[in-house]
Amino acid sequence: MDFKTAYEKIYSAWMGKIIGIRLGAPVEAWTYDEIKSTYGTINDYVVDYGVFAADDDSNGPLFFKEVLRNKKIKDITAQDIANTMLNYIPYEHGFFWWGGKGISTEHTSYLNLVNGIEPPLSGSSKTNGQTMAEQIGGQIFVDWCGYCSLGDPHVAKKLAYLASSITHDQDGIEGGVYVAVMIALSFTYTDTYKIVNDALDYIDSSSTYYQVVKDIIRYYDENPDDEMKCFDYILSKYSYDHFPGMCHIIPNIAIMILALLYGHNDFTKTMTLLCTLGYDTDCNCGNVGSIIGCVVGINHIDQKWILPINDILLASSNNGYLNQTTVSDSAYEFTRLAFESNEFEIPNNMRRNPQFTSYAFDLPYATKGFVTHSARYCESNLKQENNQLKIILNNCFKGYDLDVNKITYFLPHDIYDARYDPLFSPQVFPNQTITVSLQNPLSCHLTCCIRVWYTDNTIEDSPLTLLEDQLTLQHQITQISKTVHKIGIHFEFNERVMRKYIMIQSFSIDHTMKSYVDFRTHQPCDFGLTFGEDQCINPFFFSLHKGNLDYTNLGVELKSNDDAFIQMGNPNVNQRTVEFNCNFDCDETHFCFSSHGYTDFVSLKFVDGQPISLCIRNGLNITETYKSGLIYKKSNSTLKVISTCDLINVHIDNQSESIPVSLNQDVLGMFGFYIKGNGKVSLVDCKLEGQFSI
């Protein structure tokens, strides 16, 4: 399969998944009777979420695929995927639904991993009990296994078996394999009936899971025109009354098979039928959305499902930079990683330049999260068209203006809710240069500029420029001590504009940054209540994995009783200078100058009275690889670290040393602090410079 075809297939499948989550989330865990009496038959989104917050069903595929970044598919082990989970999943907040040990399967298995219980024991029925091992999580996160198989069911089976065995067992694993294989078959099959049947060849025919699916197929063959009769049959044999636990896999797969069979390859019919029937609606609609979305393709999904999403995808890993992405960009990453880990060649015209963040408007509905605010005297809309973003203008009166922008650092008021503990940090920094190419084919008479919005509600503009037939705008962000909230284009109308449009041909940002952060002026972000009715208060600027982060008039303090970890910054640089006024009052402190998460970083270790050493963390183990001639003494310090991918220069307390490193990667990743044991790290401020250069 060529790259472009795979990219489009994965995009339509992933869009189907995101639609399903959004559709099913408001009625998750409702029964059919509750849905029917409240909403009747569901035919559309029942809640206008606006910008939908992070969700566990999308978190899983989005981050578990990261195991492919450094591994070939043929070499991947369950432990590799487990390490990826530990790397990105924050400790007991965000990402998964944290129901508690012995209640939530994922929470229980995660704690098993943290405590050194390796897969498959981490998810086995022997360790956790059969009821726990056969809940629905075995299948709801395996979409990435289907996507990255590129249509090969054997690859999908291998990946899903490994992934599901970390948290589940028995029918929990069978479900993961079955769903992943169905997604793989959807790359080439055009009929869901055949997909449902043929995917059975890849699971254990003696399992309850297999027998249930086979039974629903039999019932459909005998009653092909009465889905509600089939539903009554499912309730009589496979309801929650027959299978214990919070959310057992069997009742939900039974309903999923019903929808795939009676939906007759129609996206809307399949999804609305499935959502109306109840139980774990966001999970079920998410998995089935992947299958039916891939089968029909993006052009056969009604735009009423796609437009409210606006290509925005938020997450709640411990990486606040990566938690703000788009459906189209993440589909590209699925495809890229699949090709690289399968050792397939990616055509040059499909590769993206690592020197820039470029918003590629290369797929239907790929708006990259840009919005335009229509008003009485300036009607406007946005539409992806011909690999560009089309700004549609009508009744735009002289003397009025319009902003087209996207959020690059989501704040609490930007999103609908905090159901899965959203965690964000800035994506755009001062000193970065924004470049925009505009086309004005209908000669609209207006002026425009690049506009930057800061978190303190101030704005910064480039000079206003008359929009000619073709125009390139460029602006370097100047306010070094402020935090960027949104970026975009500001238009001012010099005449009334009707029935016209402007095209954004390209929009890119380089990775050359220079920023000063004074932590004494910061406050945490209050996102409101989580799904579990806890107050969601997350750090400003940082991504917190574990520990407590307190803001005071003296700065910010990371406190640890046994372990703490935070990270920040743009990961897409290969040269970075960081300078902190700080104090380490800890048994052991690590400054992680190259961080890809909690279990994957390279650091400088500081222990009072001992030489500063170079360490590598891989999984739960930290290995010391180099001991410097610098002696650290616990005190208030100015720490300055200049990093590249093969050398770091360390400056602390009038001591300096160059230390060779070999990161074997093109970018540095994030940076941050890890505390091992008790103690605290106090930070007054931070000076940051970074760039990517070839």
C-alpha cells in the first residue's frame, strides 16, 4: 500500500474513532431504556461539546503508537509497549479513568507495572482475577494496532495481543486481537459482514468471545431485517446481568457486532444505532467508528459528524506539548511510524520538514483547528480545499475586521470540560518566526497582518499590509517574557466584501525560540471538575507526571515524598540552552535535558557533595554512564545547560565542563526535573533558547 493511500485510510478510520467517542460520551454507561426515554433515537450529537476535552479512548491509540518510534514492528515486545505506557501515562491522574486499584482494570495493571510486575502477569487473571481481566479495555485502545498494520491482519494480531496482555487476559485479549484485525481488514474490505466473519479466523475458536460473535452472526442470518429483535436476544443472553464487573467486554462486543451487521455499511446508520443501544457507548462507537470509517472513507461520512470536531484533538498524557494536536496530524504520525517501523520507504513528497511546524491542509476537513468568528457585519467561514485553507467572506463591511486563529496553548476557558484531567503546555514560544502565504484570487480589498495573542490577553501584530493577489507575511514573536496563547491572521476591510474568499496556502512556524519565564508571577490552571468529580488544577507551563507543584511569590516548588517528575518545552529542537535560578533540596535530583517521558530521559544527576554525573533512564532503571569533574554542593544555584544531540556544556556555581553524549536521535525532546526520593526543587525563573538546524 502506498503512503498516500494508507494516510487517507488511517485518517478516515481515526476520524471515525473520534466521531464515535464524541457521539457516545454524553450517554456513556446509559441503558437503552434511559437513552430512549431521554433522547429518543439518537441521530446526531446530543451535546455540543465545542472543543472536546481529552478522553481515554483517544489517549490510548495516540500514545501507545509511540512504541514504534524506536522499534521495528518485528522486534516489539509486550515490555516495550508497557514501558511506553509508563512513559506517557501520568501517575494516577489523566489518561485512563482512574477508578482505583481492584476497580479499574487499567489503573490496577498500571500500578502492577509501576511495582515491577511485568506483562503478561501485570494484566493476567492470575494476578487481578478473571472479572477484572475481561473488562472492555482490552479492545478499546488497540485501534493503533489496526492502523499501523497497514492492512495486514497478522501484524494487527501481533501488536494487539502484546498490547492487550499488559492490562487484560482471556476474552480481554481475544477482544483486542479481534477489533484490531477488523480494523486491518477494513483497509481492503468493503463489506462489514465479511469483516466480522473473517476476523474470527484470528482468535481462539474455543473462547467465549468467539462463540458470542458467532452466535450474533447466526442470529443476523436468521433475522436480517429486525435489529431490535436481535437486541432483545442479546439482552436475554449477553447483558451486564450475565457478565460481572464495571464494563465487561462481552455485552459490548455483542452490541458492536449487531451494529456492524444491521448498519449495512452505512456510517450514520451504524453509529447512531450503536449509540442508541447503550452500555459503553463512547468505547463501542469509537472502535466501530474506526472500522466503518475506514471501510467507507472520509467522503462518505456525513460532514455533520466532522465539522464540529474542527480537526482538534486534545489528550492527557504527561506531555503537555503533544497533548494538543489535530486528527489529521496524528493520522500522519500513525502512517509515518507504521511505514518506518515496517521498514517501508516514505516518498520524499510525503515527508515533512523537521525545521518547521507546518500546518498541512492536505486532507478533507484538515483545518488544523483554525477558527473564524462570524459576526453581523462580517460573515465568514473556513473550509479545507485543494490542499489550502479557504476563508469564505460575505457581508464584510468597510471598517470592520476579522481574526482567523488557532489556539497553541489551551487554557481552562478554551475547552468544554476536564473529564480526563487535561494537561497542556505551550507549543509556540517567543522569538519563533511565523510565515504565512496568502492568495487573493478575487481581489478582495483589505489589509492584513499576523497576530499573536498572549495569555495575559494582550496582542502583538506585524505591520498591516495590503493584500495583493499573492502575499507572504512573516513575523518574529517579540515579547520574550510572555506566554503565547493563540496565533493567526488579522484582516481589516477597506470596502464591503461579498461572496468572495481568500486562500491560506501555507502556514508555518520555525523552531528558533528565546523565552524568559518568571515563575513568581504564575498561577496554576483551574479546569474545574474531572469525570470523577475531583477538582482539576494543573500547572501553568509545566506538564506534571507525579509529585506536587506549588506556586508561591518566591517561584514554583516541585515536592516529592518518593518520586516526582515534570517536563516542559518544545521537543522539536536539536540545540537548546536552559538557565535556571534554582535550589535542590533533595536526596537525588535529575535535570532531564533530553526527555521523552517518565521512563525515557537523559539527565544530569545532582547529589550533595558528589560529582555531577550523566544518567540514562530506560524503563524503570536509571544507569549512570559518565561522572564529571563538577562537584555539586546543595545551595541556591544558577544552573545553565547547553545541549545538542552529541554534546552538553554544564555551568553551575562557577564550574563548567563539556560532556560528550550520544543521543542517537534528531531532536532533544522536552526538558524537566526528576526527583528520586524525598525533597523539593525550587525554581525562581528560567531562560530558554532553542533551535533546530541541519
